[in-house]
Amino acid sequence: MKKLELQTIGLLSAIAIGIIKIYQFSTSRVYVSKGWKRGWKLNPDSPTNIAITLVLITAAAIILYKLHNKNNKESDIVKTVTDFRFKSLLNIFKPSNFSKTHYELKKNNLIPQAMLLKQAKNRGYQVNSKKQRDLEISMLKSQKVDVMAALSSITRFQQAKDICLRNKLEKGALFFDFYIDLYGYYVKNYNEL
């Protein structure tokens, strides 16, 4: 066999092993109402997943280089790899700002805010209007939300906003601003509503 064929087979084997390892480290047993079940619990920040992803990207880059530069000299690899934008390639495999934010919200026990953020993303992070605010306030009144609960909600929405900003999800931060203002208005005008 030719040297190139052996290298390609070796790299493809490394990719296959990497995929198997990601599967092994990313799956876990979860409890559902009918008992324990195998389910996905992917932690995008796991050092193992990050390392395996880097190995896979490097292997893929080498294969692409070999395919692209069949007739070029081996010494050109330094120039090609230097010119290759690994950072942009790595960004493809990185979790999105939304995914990181959503994960961190759930991790910090801000599950209602995580659900609201997911709904907001599906609706295009529409900035809510005064009409929406009045509807939300009428729901708060009908549920008889007291001032202490509203103040607690302001704190939770502020935490959610801070998490969005930390993960560079500006649209999410603006979305949570609406709820911070909403609950602030509700507390300020509690006796008049």
C-alpha cells in the first residue's frame, strides 16, 4: 500500500475511535417514569469532549490537506496549515452562545427562565410591547403574586440576564430586561393594581 493510503486509513480509524469515545463519555443512565433508561446527557464543556473534538478536527484538516494538495511538496504543509483558519473551523464544533446560556440557566436552577429563553429564541427574541406587559401584569394579579415573590422573580431574571451577558447572548439579555422591568413595575404599582 502507498504511504498516503495508510495515513488516510489511520486518520479515518482515529476519527471512528473519537466518535465512539464521544458517545461513551456523553451517554448516561437517566430515570424516567418507567425506570432507568439510556439517554443523552451531553456536557459541551467536558475536557474529554473538547480534546476528542480537537483531535477529530486536526485529523479532518490533515485529510483535507492531503486531498487538496496531492501534487504539492510536503514542505508546503507548514504554509497551508498556517493559512488554514483553525479558529473558524473550531467555532463550528463549539456549542452556541444560546446552548451555553440555556445549559447554565438550568444548572443554576433557573428552569422557568431557561424555558422562557427557549420560547423567545423560537419566536425570534421579539421585544415585548406595553400590551404584552399589561397582559403579563393581569396574569400576575389573577395569580395573586405578592411583593416578596415578585422581588424574588426580579432577582432570578437579573441572574438570567447576567448569564446571558456572560455568554454573549445579547438578545437574551434584552429579553430578560422586559421581565425585570415588568416585575419592577408590578412591585412599584402593587397597591394601585
